[in-house]
Amino acid sequence: MDKALYLVDGKPMIERAFSAASAVSSEVIIAVNDWTRASSYSMLQGARFVVDEGFKGPLGGIFSGLKSCSGDIALILPNDMPRVTDRSLSELLGRVDGFDVVTFILPNGALEAVMAIKVDEGRKLIELLKIHGRNKITDIYRGVPRLLLLSAAKLGISGELININTRNDLNLIELRGDFDSDILLKRDFDLNGFNGTDVQKSLWGTISTGDPWSEAIYYAEMGVPFLMAHTLLDSRNPEVRRVGHAFLRGLAIP
């Protein structure tokens, strides 16, 4: 069975996510990997479908959606987050001004794929990621100059942001942890030639030098160990990568 069609409170997961998105946007675009998949979602009246293009994985779907988006700001919402509400999505949309991307930091410190993103910057960013062979959601957060992490704990919405990957996850009520403050990451660089003084504190510095430490230390100092750990996973040294995996396990993230 298609995971998106798992029933939560009697409705398929994707239908619940679609309802939340429709409440805050007049245009809802669903990226699928083929048109056969789109035919499974006939219950989503008013949705517009696009097929992943350019490259595989979640960034392919995001890129296709951004290319088809007619607005200046887009919401990215995974279909495996069925408890999310329009209130949570409105929080993202209401805080984009001054940032390229806004997402939630969960109580355990993890960052998920739900975000608000400026469309032009998102298109440019993902084109660059494709050139560099990158395909992770975390690369979006590491690659933009201006990122805002809203504390799900402070907003009281952590239970809405649980990913449902297995049927056992349907029983999860909330996430626990100590990350209860918003975090602002504003770095001095741009995506046109990577001009600026803070390139080394971003994904682009790690890619260009093969040395993850400037970027990793920045996230450690800003209190975002999730991004620090993912940065260490880009090290050429297997022992450093081992440390990155250990940090993720410490955050209870596989």
C-alpha cells in the first residue's frame, strides 16, 4: 500500500496534509514520481500534479514544485506529516520576511522537510545542488544564507510534526527534548558567485575545501547540532563521519 494512503483518523495521510495546505494556499501542487501515482490521489480535488524531474529523491520533487509555483513564497510539506495543521503552516509563512527559508526545529533538535521557502532563491539553490550532486533536504538548510528555525516546543506544536513512516508511528503522541528557542542563522554570502565573508560557514565552503570544520563549528556555536552532524558526514575522514553519526544517534535520529 502507498504509505501516503495510510489512514489516520479515517483519512489517508496525504488527504490530511492536503487539507492543511489548502487552508493557507489557493494553489496546492503535488509532486509525484510518475502519472500513475497521481491517479491514486483522485480524492484531492483541486490539486495540481507535477512529475519529478531533473534528479531523483525529495529535491527532485521540490524542484518540480518550485518551477510550477506562481507565487513568491512556497510551502514544502511532506505527505507523511498528517497531523500538521494550517496554524503551523501559517507560522512558517508569517516569518519568511528577512529569510530565505523558515522551518521548525523539533524538541530533539532535528529539522524536518516542512518549510516555507522563497521561490526564486529555492529554484536557484536546488539548481546549484544538482550541479554539485547533492540530494539531501538538509542541503537546503546548509546552503541558504538566511535560515530561521522556529521552536516547535515553544509554539506547542511538536505533536503535529511527527513523521509517519511505519504503522507503529501512528501511536506516537509527541516529541521530547530541550530545544525550546528560535534560532536565527544569517550568513554573509550570496548564491551568485558565493560572494561574502561567511561562505566557509555554509555547505558551499565545505564542498569547495573538503574541510567541514568551519561550517560544523558555526552550527555548534549557534546551537544546531543536527546540522553540525550532517556537516561532519561530508568529511573525507571516516572517523569524523563516525562522530557525525554518533551525534545523530545522540539526538535519537537514525
